[in-house]
Amino acid sequence: MASTHPQQETEAATTPAPQWARGALLADPGPVGLAAFAATTFFLSVVNAGLLPATIEPGVLGLALFYGGVVQVLAGMWEFAKGNTFGALAFSSYGGFWLSFWYLLTHVNTAAMGPNAGKAVGLYLLCWTIFTGYLAIASLRTTGAIAATVILLFLTFLALTIGELGGSAMFGKIGGWLGIVTAIVAWYTSFAGVTNATFGKTVLPVLARR
């Protein structure tokens, strides 16, 4: 049956959605997502680099589950609401990474895999290396700070993947040191985001694309 109010339908179709519906009233979720990513990455990377013994690795589980995992997934959902495809994909995916890492350490019996455990973990890391590789390409259209973070993360995953698949402790340590640098750059990017937003001007540069 034809509508009795064609003019109202036309106006509804052409009228822009209110600001709240387009995510304009949401604060930038980038700084919190980056901070959660940085803290969890830093903790694990210190262990991978051999700066602290591997026996403390379970201490990262709380960070991985709640901060690196849940908080990053939430940041990704808020990025979806703001219409930021890159941020939505990055934060929700890396939040999923930390949740899966928590599950891997707490629920998967890797010892039962015997000599294939390293290959399983290596293949797991390879998946994230591939993902981070194409995300690094997309990051070149964001800011210099974000691009540096993602490119460093790609190199981190690559080194860790080679270390696991090749059974090389040296590459594992290289991945740890790269992860530490990645975390520091991510913390800076988070710091710049919250500081610039709070001061209402550029206090810390992030090398925005012109």
C-alpha cells in the first residue's frame, strides 16, 4: 500500500542523523585503547626480552584479560560508533588477541602437543603477523605516531613468529625488545592524544597526515 505521507518519508531520508547517533558526542577512545595495548605489551615484552624470568609471565594474565582484552574491545566498539574503521578494526582485533592469549595460557594444554607446541604457537603468531602487516599499510594514512606503533608491532610479531617456528631464542628476545619499543611508542601516542584533547591544542605532536 502506498504511503499517505510521502513528504515526511522524503524528509526522513534526507535529514542527517543527529550528532549523538553519529558518535559525535563520544570522547576519543584512542588514548584508552592505546594505553591498554601498551601496558600489556610492555609487561610481556620485558619477559620475552629476558629482562625478567619467564616464571613471572602468569602475572600478565590480569592485564591481558581485563585491560589489554576487555578494555581494548570496548575501545574498538566506541571507534565503530565514531565511524573510525581503522581504530575499530585495530582495537577490537588486538583486544581479541589479548583475550585469546589469556585463554591460551589458562585453558590450552600446550604441553600435550609435545614437540609441536612451538609450531602451534608460531602459527598463532603468524596469523597476527599477517593481520598486522596489512594494518601497517593502512596505518600510513593515519598519523605518524600510529603508523610507527603498528609497523613496530608488525616487526615484533614477525620476530616472535620466526623465533617460535624456527626454535630460535635469539629471535624471541629480539621480539621482546621490539615489543618494549612498540609499547613506549604506543604510550606516547596515548599520552599525546589525551594531552592534546585536554589542552585543546597540539602539545605533543603525532605527525598528522596532511
